[in-house]
Amino acid sequence: MSSFDTDSQSPELSKTGFQPACCRGSHKAENQEPWRNLLHDAAPTEHIVQLYQDEQFLNRAVCRFAAAALAHGEGVILVPTAAHWEAFYPRLEAEGVNITEAQSRGQLSVIDADELLPRFMGQEMPDAPVFLGLAGEAVARARGGNRYPKVRWWGEMVNVLWERGNATASMALEDLFDQLAHEQEIAIFCSFLMDNFDGEIHTRMLPRLGQNHSHLIPVENYNRLEGAVADALREIVGPVEASVLEKKLLEHYTPPFKMPASQALLFALRQLLPQVADAVLQRSGTLYRTQSI
């Protein structure tokens, strides 16, 4: 599998005791963005999915995931498109990661998503044995003869398929990645260019993602999401009803995977009170985008 070339030099990255700036967020940032801790401490077999529309949110999340793995002495596999790697590279270097050194010692593997994807895709769907074989080889290389027994993988091949309009193949590939996570005992993180406040995404895609992921990162700022959902619910059904409804919904609904409580409330509305779900979701999106951080 082809890797991107990395010729520029940057300060050496120690395999232990390294805490880049992207992993030293303020207390306020940690409270607003618990996804930072989730990505920093990603554990084997966890399969995390991020929804994003802001490229900077994508960059921050991938940096968090990759830099923390390097700091922990773990192997890292990144499978970005060329355009995204061009954005990740300077950000990681600015955070103190010596990419060239990490690659030369085998701790960091960077593979072009657009080159790898055709190697296991059939006419429309991924070939499971071919994919698992190629991915298994990549994981074995990342472990480096057991120098890095723990391995993390971030990639966007599933998003490439999604953006091409092939949602069926994208979800089939996610199923294979979930299988890979458990068979190889690695942490997997993927990112989708999806709008969390889109009714079709909530109705069709998020329940499907719940079948093959352990955690959902729906937005960047969880505090802002909580406020937006609470305010939207009060506006749509009234303040008294909102308080009672929120408690009852969360007591009787179990989300398909781990997510912020405010996101679980949106899921519960969709499942139990579909007649008000769209209105609350649309209003939540408006409030989330307009509220100050």
C-alpha cells in the first residue's frame, strides 16, 4: 500500500511522555468537548465515529487521536485523502509531532485513501476477504514486530464512498472495520461529512451507524448542543412539558451507542415522539449554530 511522502523535518517526537498542544486543552475546552478525552484514550476494539462539517473540527479531532497514540507508544495508521493529509501534516508538526521520524521508525503509517480503496472494491461493494487481508497486513506492519502492540486506525474511505453517494457500500465497509477492530483488537476512528441536524441523517444513517460503532461524536461543542436541545424542546412543547418529557424519554430509551445525553434525547424523540422530532431537531440546529461558544 502506498504512503504519502514526507520530506520536511521537525523536532523529534519521544515515544513516551509526549503531550502535544492539541492534547493540552484548557479545562473549559475539556468540559465543552469531552470527545477530546475519548480520542486521547481510545481503547482497543472501540469504534468511534465523528460527524463534521467544519474542516478545522476534523483536523483537531484527527490530531488528537493520532498525537495521543504516538505519545502512548502506540502504532498509528492514518488513511486520508491527499487533500486532507496536506491539512493534517502541518497541524501535526505544529503540535510537536516529528512525522518523518515517526514514519521512519514504523510507528506512523500514512496511506492514501484514494489509492487503497480501489484495491478491495468490487463493482459496487467492498470485497471482504481482500479488505481484511490488506488491513491485517497494515496492522501487522504498524505493530512493528510487537514494538507497538497497541494500534489505532483513522481513515476516511467510508466517507469517500458516502460522498460518492454509495451509502450501502460505505456502511458495508464500516461493518468490516468493526470486524477488524475486534479481530485485531485495535481502536478505530472514522469521520463522516454529515449534518447532525439533518432529519434524513437522524432517521436513516445514525441508527445504521449505531450497528457498527461504539461511540458517536455528533458535534464539536457538547455544552452548546445541550443548551440548544433544551431550549428547542422548551420552545416546541412548552417549559413544563419539556422538563417532564426529557426525564421520561431518557428513562425509557437506550441509545444504540454511546453519545452525549442531549444527542440521546434527540434519538429518543425520533423513536418515541416522531411527530415533534423534526421540529425540535431543526430548531436545535438553528440555536446550535447561532449561540455563542
